[in-house]
Amino acid sequence: MSNKDTDSGLDFLESPEGLAGELTKFEKSIEKNRNIFVIAGGAIVVALAGWFGYNYYVSSQDEQAQAALYAPVFAFESDSLNKALKGSGGNPGLATIADEYGATPAGNLAQFYAGTALLKQGKFDEAIERLKSFSSSDLLVQARAYSLIGDAYMEKNSVEDAISYYQKAVDYKPNAYFTPSYMIKLGVAYEKAKKNTEAIEVYSELIEKYPQSSEVLNAKKFKGFLESAAE
């Protein structure tokens, strides 16, 4: 073996004595840094225990929130909005469930219901706050939340903000069932903002992409009116 090979630092792979020496060095390194390994291992165990503990906690909290949701959702669907929001008969309302169980799926859903109820009551700022706190990957509900936020801003005459949220509703997982209604709202908001060109573009896109939608008649009517007014 040449000196070059010997100096490569890999000679212990072919030499039992060299390999034994390297293992001894490694063992000494472990012994020297034993505390570091123990601390690191302990940190991993604690992190894993915390993760499993948190998920178990959220799961148990979600079960409680789901049970609590029954009464206020029933009140909401019965149009008893005050009972839905504030609770009744010892049952918590949507606002309390949303605040106390916000980290759970059921608590998150309570935010949506609470925001919708507040919007119906004309409490637009509170509705916006609740609905913005809601988040979902669901095809229907998230886009619906964006649209409701747009409705609240329209009621406040904050048209540009309404346009922004209607656009979010239109862009969120577009589909032939719900998107056309959001596009109509977006077009109307553009009209209110005196942005007729943008409104016509929205109506045209609706007509082209969703020709079977029940909203097509409205889109054609609104588009025709704007084009006639522009002549």
C-alpha cells in the first residue's frame, strides 16, 4: 500500500487494529457526550408525548363541542337567533362554544354558525370577525363563508372589501353548483363600484363556463343592461 493510500484516513477499514481503535474513539465520544444524548432523547420523548396528549385532548374536547352544538344549531335552524347565539335552558350558545372550543372542528363550525346568525341580526362587524376566524377545506362551507363576509361588507357599503371576498368565494374550488351564485354577487358588487367593464367580464365568464346554471338568465340580463347603457 502506498503512503498516499495510508494517509487517506480509510486504512482502518482494512486493518482490524485500526478498526478497533476507531470503535474505541467512538465509544469514548458517546461516553463523553452521554448527557447530550440523554437530554436529546428525553426531549424527543417529551415532544411525542405532548403531541399525542394534545391530539387526545382536542379529540375529547371535540366530542364535548359536538354534543353542545346540538341545541344551538337546532335553535339556529328554527330561526331563534338569540337562543342560538346566547344559549338557553342551561345549554351554551354558539358564541360560547366557538370561544371555548375554538381549537376543535366543532368549535370551528360554531364560528361559522355564529357569524351567519350575527349577519342575519345585522351585526355586521361581529359577523365578519366570526366568519374570518372560520376555516375549512370543505367544498361548500368555506366558499360560503367568504360570500357571507362579502355580504356583510356590502351591507356596510365597503364595496371594495366585498369584491375581494366575493372573488375569494368564486376562486375557492370552483364548481357548477355554487360558484355561479357567487359570480352574480361579484358582478353586482362591481356594478355598485362603477366598474362596469369588470362586471361584464364576470357575467360573460359565468355564461361561458356554466351555461346550464340557473344564474345564466340573470347574467345575460345584467350584462345586456350594462352593454346597452354603454352605447
